Amino acid sequence: MSTLRYTKDHEWIRVDGDTATVGITAYAQEQLGDVVFVELPEIGKQLTAGGEAAVVESVKAASEVYAPVAGEVIAVNQALVDNPALVNSDPTGEGWFMKIKLADAAAVDALLDQAAYDAYVEGLH
């Protein structure tokens, strides 16, 4: 079973082989409020870890979505363009943003696991 890893910028990543699915966490979605627009990267775009990968806009604010790891965008969730509310209802499922072919699978190990992310978020309050 694939496990989620997290960044301190509130992105999640789920790795399957050399491919990773990326989205924003439920915490990020709660902070944004109702998501009304998503701008996804072009397929083939090379991402750097920590670099801007996408943009999400809500009724409250616009925010960048950063790449948790380096790699090439190989798929985007076109359903989000038509229905950005998927991020509101299922941020770690149907509300995924992109799939990345990993440049270095080991880079995922440096990201936060569930317990570390939960502790990080708890510390923000």
C-alpha cells in the first residue's frame, strides 16, 4: 500500500514505483476555504523540489502549490479544471493535482510522514 508523505507547505505526495501523485492537504484546503479555480502545469514540465508547480484559488486567496520533489509532469487532473470543488470534497483523493515521474525516488524519504506532519500542523495553532 502506498503511503502519503507531506511538505511543510501542505502538499501531499503518494508514490507508486517511479511515479508520484501530488495534491494539497486537507489542512491547506481548510485554510483556503472553497476552491474555485485551479491552474495546473503543462505535461512535460520539469519541476524542481520546492518550485512552483500549480496555482489554486479560493474565495479567500490564491496560493501556489509547490512540487514536493523534482521530476517531470506526466499527467494532470483535468477534472479539477472543470470542477475545482473536488479539492474541497476530497483533497487527498479525487482532488489530486498532478502526477510526476520522479527524478530521485529517495527524495521522498526526506518528506514528513503522517505523524510528523500532524505534529507540525498542531504546532501552527
